[in-house]
Amino acid sequence: MISRKIFLIKSIISIAALTVIGKAMGKTVKAGSTIKSLKARTALVVWYSQTGHTERVGKAVAAAWKKAGLKVDYGDYRDIDKNSLSKYDIIAAGSPVYYYEVPENFSEWLSAIPYINGKPVAAYVTFGGEGGNQFNTACELANLLADKGGVPLGTAEFSCMSAYAFTWSSGNVDRILKYSDRPNKNTYKAAGDFAIKMLANVEQGNTADISGNFDLRNVIKGSPSILISKLLITGHKVNTDKCISCGKCERACTVNAINSAKGTVDTGKCIVCLGCINNCPTGAVEMKFLGKQVYGYREFLKKNNIIRVEPEV
Ligand SMILES: Cc1cc2nc3c(=O)[nH]c(=O)nc-3n(C[C@H](O)[C@H](O)[C@H](O)COP(=O)(O)O)c2cc1C
């Protein structure tokens, strides 16, 4: 007969395994909700972008919708009034993939928007060149909009250069350089095609099933991965001798962790988005990763003569 102790251990293991499998599975939104209006005249493209890739792709989406005759507003979520979303006939939301998921500052914002029942919504992500849970992240973004009553039309993922500064700062430059030209003209063309396809879906009343894949990265996405990165960082601060008080690091920081005047960073609040180090024009934001000095996106572009192609809007 199975002893009580073994029964308990087996039960705990089963529950833990089910929890892991449950987390690793992506959530599913079934097509079927009805789009309120099949004629789109106004559109919003809203994104979160730290180094500009998601913004550029968003502008390419906006440009395609403008060309198709829609009146389009677009911008970073921090400049968009949450209460304005329900006035648009179609909405696209774009996010970078950070730590295998939609960055928590953007998902929090989307969770706090008023209901947009029956509004057709499209979701896109930009990601760091090679697979980093981009498909599941795009599904997660669509789900956040569906949770608010949005009707998903589809998702897209755009491969870009990774802005994860720890990779090149640790010497792994080639992996990043492989994708250094992205987003490029092809990316903007693909973004435009995506925008037109989403518009056609509205006119035909086509909604999409959004279901993520089984992926173990879903288990470690977000907080566990951020925590691991945090443990490997030392000396995160602003060097006040180099700082020119431009405020770019403070604006990039979505959790108000930086006081550039004092040169301090509240590492408890920090979510390791690297917005500070990636946007500082003078290299005044300092940190070490595994004991190596980290340098940001702007410096990486300069060092490797990388010039970004801008989309036309
Ligand atoms: C803090 C951080 C975490 C990242 N995590 C991932 C990831 O988990 N998977 C991935 O494919 N790319 C990852 N990337 C790369 C970004 O998704 C990619 O560079 C994106 O295009 C940046 O968009 P943005 O310029 O709009 O901020 C990460 C980049 C940063 C800065």
C-alpha cells in the first residue's frame, strides 16, 4: 500500500509539474467575438519603445494605414491618453520582447486602459534577432488587449538588432552584428503589409485565434530572469562628472529609479530594462555585468558605424 508520505510527495510533484506546464503553455483567445464596426476610418498605433525599434515599426504601420486613407494617431504609450483608446476604429499595439515577455510597465498600462469592447486590435513585437519567445510575447500582447474587450485580428513579430547591452559588453559582438541593420526597409515593408492585412480583416470581419506555444521560457519570463540579471550587476550609478543633465536616463526609466543630480540608482526599484545606459549620450550611466563594464546602445552603434534607416511616415 502506498504510504501517506509517498502519496504527499507524489501529489506535490504533480501539482508543481502541472503549474510549470500551465505556465509554459500560452493562454488562448478563441476567435468569435464580433467586431463592432467593419469600416475603419480612424486608427491608433501605440507602442512602448526604449531604443526606437518598436517605434520605427509602429511608424511603418501608421504610414500604411495613412496611405489607405485612415486618420491615424500614433505614439509611445507614455504620451497617449488611456481614455482615448475607445474612440478609434482599429488599434495596433507594439512592444519589444524583454525577458521573454511584454515588459511589465507596458502590460500594467494596458491592464489599466478602460474597456474597448468590440474594437479590432492587432499586436506586434520586435525582438533581438534570434528566437527569444517572440511569438508567445505577441500573443501575450494580443491577450492583454482582448482582456479589455478588444477583438484580435492577428499578431506579427519583427526581427531586430538586440538592444540587450550585456551581450556585446560581455564580448559577444558577432551575434548582435548579424542583425545590426534591422529594423530596415524590408522590416518596414513587412510592417506595412501586416497593417494592410489587419485592415482587410476588419472589413471582412475576420478575427483571429490567439494561442501561444508550449515554451519553457514562459516559466522563467519576467521577474525570475530580471532577478538573475540583477544579481549579476554591480556598481549601477550615474557618474555626475560625465553627466550633462539632459534627463534622458530619467525619462527612459519607467520606474523612476534614477536621480541623475545625486548620481544614484534605486536598484530595488530597477527592472533592468537598460533604458538608462542605452540612451545616455555621454556614457555617464555606469554598471558592471559579471564584473565587466557595460556600454550602451548609442555607443555600440557608434563603435560599429551602424546607421539606422528611418521609415517614412
Ligand atoms: C532588457 C532587455 C531584454 C531583452 N530581452 C529579450 C528577449 O527576452 N528576447 C528577445 O528576443 N529579445 C530581447 N531583447 C531584445 C529586444 O527585444 C530588441 O532589441 C527590441 O527590438 C528592442 O526594441 P526597442 O528598440 O523598441 O526598445 C531584450 C532587450 C533588452 C534591452
